[in-house]
Amino acid sequence: MGNLHDFLVSARTIAVLGAHPNPNKAAFYVPDYLGRKGYRLFPVNPVYAGQELWGQTVVRKLTDLGEPIDIVDVFRRSEALPDHLEEILAARPKLVWLQSGILNDSFAETLRQAGIQVVQNRCLMVVHRQLVG
């Protein structure tokens, strides 16, 4: 992907796949941190669709967003990732970020073959703090 620091500085929009309203869950506090750093957050979770998070209405799936997304930050179990492959490919983000503990090599390879960069098993909040501060 070239320089991850430069990408994180230039990125503006993050779709949060598996966004959660509970402040004690990583699927809330990680994107919340990123929102405070100036990113526009788009929560995606069919369970909470219609509710509001970070000033945006939660949508059922990525393809409901209707605007370009720089990063899809994924908070879903590794085995659930194939269920999201089609919507991620349709949304065409520049980068798919799989949070700590989320790893699926064949899923990642399919995205890379489609020209979408992937980071696996790393926390976007931690990496952002290290690289951007």
C-alpha cells in the first residue's frame, strides 16, 4: 500500500462494519477515537440499523452508504468475513482494515486481487496513534 502513514493522513471516511453502541466495546471506542481525530464515520450493522451513532444513521450494509469510503474498519469474527465479501467489493473502499484478532487470508487475498488493500489483525486506533499521533 506504500506508506500507511500518508494514507491514514489523507483518508477522510471510515465505514465501521459491525459498529456497536456499547462504549465498552472496541466496535464503539476505536471508531469513536478515530472520529475525534477528524474522520467521518459511517456505522454499518443490521442489528442497529436506523439508530444513530457518531451523528450518522446506522445502515444495514456498506452498499447502503451511497458515497465513497476510504477505509472499511471491520469488527466481525474472522469466519463471518465471507458474508461481507460481495458488499465490500461493491463498495470499493481503498483499504479494508481487519481489527486485532480478525484474520482470514483467503478473504484478504480475494480483496487484494480486486485491487483493495488489506491490513489484518491490527488495531486501527493503536496504529493511528503510533503513526499519526
